[in-house]
Amino acid sequence: MEEKVLKRLNRMKKTGVIKDYAIGGAHAVAYYLEPVKTIDLDIFIYTASDRDFYIFRNYIKKSGFKMRGTHVIVDDIPVHFLPGSLHPFINEAIKMAKKIRVKNISTKVLTVEYLILSLLLAFRLKDRMVIPDLLQLAEKDKLEKIVKRFSDEEYPLDQRLQRILESI
């Protein structure tokens, strides 16, 4: 992970472009387990309203960042920004994120429970493959409460988790 990107995110936070953020995706998985191959950096950004997201998007556009599909290219790194308006769990996950240091730079990473939840939401093969290893690190009661709270018809997270538990 490039330190330049984290420094830039911290500046965005300090200047109010974003309220808060946390690292998710493969980089978060690598924090808890072993490094995995990824082409991008997933950043969950706290947005209390659509206005917060528009402020962020306008900053991105005005600052001249290049776009490649859904990625913003930040210091040559494709970054996938996931705003809190995308799913209700995101803002909560950011609030609960673990404070860490990466090469002496303060940042946050999703807790293992919220990381599992994000992987259950995406539920791609590569996500399902790492969930069993992450489950060994999770507080089971906390995870079950979070999964139950965010499970619904569109995202039957409880059923997805149960499928994984039955397969291990």
C-alpha cells in the first residue's frame, strides 16, 4: 500500500473533504492474514448525507484525479471509494474501525467482524475463500449480532455466513 495515498487521505480528512475513512478489501484482509493479490485499494468513506458524498466527488473532479472505471487514480494507485450511502453498515464500520499505523502513518482498518460483513455483502469466490480464516480471529457473538442487524432480503448475510460455517 502506498504511503502517499494514506497521507493524501489524511489531508482530505483534516481539511474536511471527508469526515473519516477506513481501509477495507484485500488490504484489510492482508492486515489480518497474509498478503493477497489485489489491483486496487478499497477505502470506505464516512458520509452522513448525500451532500457529504457530493463534496467529496467535486473535490475529486476539481483536483484533476484520473478515473479508470469506478476507480479514482490516486498517486498511480487505483482506489475504489465506497461511501456510507452505499450501505448502512459502512458508516458504522468506519466508526468502529481499528486505529493502526502503516509505515508511521496513522490510519484505520475495518475490524475483522466488519471486514467479514463486507466480504459477505460482496460474496465473490475470492471473498468466500478468506472468510473461514478471518472467522478464527473474529469475536463470534459480535459478528453474529452485526450480521443479524444488517441481514435482509436483498443481502441474506446470515444465510451466507451459515453456508460458510457449514462448509468448514
